[in-house]
Amino acid sequence: MTGVRVSMYRPDLLRGQRILITGGGTGLGKSIGQRYVALGADLVICGRRAEVLAQTAQEFKDTLGVSIETHVCDVRDAQAVTSMMDAIWANGPLDVLLNNAAGNFLARTERLSPRAFDAVVDIVLKGSAYCTMDVGRRWIAAGRKGTAMSILTQSAMTGMPYTVPSAMAKAGALAMIRSLAVEWGPYGIRTVGVVPGPFPTEGAWSRLMPQERIGEAPIEQGVALRRLGEHHELADLCVYLISDSAAFITGEAVVIDGGRWLQGAAGASAYHMQQWPDSTWDSLKPKKTAT
Ligand code: COA
């Protein structure tokens, strides 16, 4: 494992930074939010369910002694996004937006109804766009710099069977990051992405790793580093990318997956070759012939 954790960040690194995490009440968004708060950020989270937001806010209060701002908002609704941003800005402008809210499930694409397709694409693609456009508009009008970061998936780069709406939507979000990096770069607005590999969460695991998948090779076998990710590792990358240390990075999506997608690209035989004993490699060497 990763051994003793030593943080490379100053404990007040994010002091004065006002950050909105969409879908920040659960899963990876919650873990990233905890890290941001621990480093002094002023955190705002939104989600669809008031009770989940309230529970997370209470947990932050109990464990970190910090009050966070919560907003019930379905990012699929552009008007609701604008109303939420109005309410957030009434307390002060944001410095960072993290598009984290997502929807996904396993399904054969030919069986998806239009509503099923929309349910995922509306959250992941449109929701990220509505939030980014709204925040960007306010930053540009005020002459403020800012960072809009989005959580992507490997499928944005490679496609992915059985999660096609999500793959299409995440690919669109990646195109947004690259496009706006250029369009909004002159305003000092950065757009960046993070591509997490296997970081277990209750939501993703129950949806994407159902019982039916038990019996498959362990996920770790498909990861070059042979382990799953730990939430604090993802959170640390998300801290770096919004920090001043990353001020020259824009339009880039950083993969943090232990080498999973490259292990997959290398093909199944790479895994077998990784198991070969020295004797197999030795047998492949050319035999020295006596002269
Ligand atoms: N397979 C096929 N179709 C599905 C489905 C599944 N597993 N889950 C939902 N759908 C379809 C529904 O049947 C419905 O279509 P229909 O009316 O034509 O039958 C459509 O999607 C909308 O379903 P509904 O439950 O009303 O949508 P919703 O907007 O309430 O929720 C999600 C859809 C994706 C947002 C929901 O699964 C969710 O809340 N997920 C939690 C967040 C999440 O997925 N995070 C990502 C973890 S990896």
C-alpha cells in the first residue's frame, strides 16, 4: 500500500478559496470536499437530496468543526442551476467549480429508452455545461479568474461498452474542457479534468460492479500497480489541480488510475507475461554458439 501518509500541502493552502462541488454529498465528491475543507477552503456542495446534503454537512461539522453551505439542485435543470448560483454569489463569488455530479448504470445500449439515455447525458454532459457556463459567465463579467474542473472517466478517452451514454457524455465534457481552455484562457479561467480509475464508492460499486460480475478476474489484475485507488490520492490530485501550483495547466485531463487503462491497452497477454518466471525470459534469449 502507500505507507505512511505525509501531506505535501500547507494546512492553509486553500484558505480564501470558495469551491462548489456538484454531487458533493456522497462518494468521491464528498472525499474531495473533506480534503478541501481540511486545507481551509470555504466549501459549497449541491445535490438532489436535501437529507443527504444535511447529513454530510453535519458530518463535516462533527469531524472537521466546519460549517459548509448546501444547496438542493438538480444540475439537469438549467434554471435551477442559475438560481443556485445566484444564491451562492449572494454570499460571495466562487473561485472553483468541480463538476462531479454523475449518473451511470450498466445496460445494453440497444435496450436503452430515450429517457434512460437522457437521464445520464442530462446530468453528466448538460449538467456540467450548465454549471460551467453559468460560473464562467459570472467570472468573465466580474473580471475574475477561476478554475472549472470536471471528473471524467476512462470512457471519455476510449469509449466503454454497456455504459455508452456515460462514455458519450464524459467525452463531451472532455471536449468542453479543451475548448474552453482556449476560449476562456485569456480571461485567466482554467478548465481541467481528472480521470479517476478504480476508486471504490458505494454508488459506483453497486451500479457498475453488481453481484453478476463476481467471478470475473479481480479488478486489481487489470491495474498495472495491482491495487485500487484510495480516496485521499484522488483528493490530493484535485487539490493540486485547483492550486496556484497548477496555474499554468489548462485544457488537460490528468489520469489517476494506477496504470489501468494502459494495462488494458497492452492486452490480456501483457498480464500473462507479467507472471512469467525468469526461466521463461531466459529461454527466449538467443543461445550462445561456441566459436
Ligand atoms: N437500466 C436501464 N434503464 C434504466 C436504468 C438501468 N439500470 N436505470 C434507470 N433507467 C431508465 C429508467 O427505466 C427510465 O426510463 P423509462 O422511463 O423509459 O423506463 C429512465 O432511465 C429514467 O429513470 P429514473 O429512475 O426516472 O431516472 P432518475 O433521473 O431518477 O435517475 C440516475 C437516473 C442515473 C440519475 C439514477 O440511476 C441515479 O440517481 N443514480 C445515482 C447517481 C449515479 O448514478 N452516480 C454514478 C455512479 S457510477
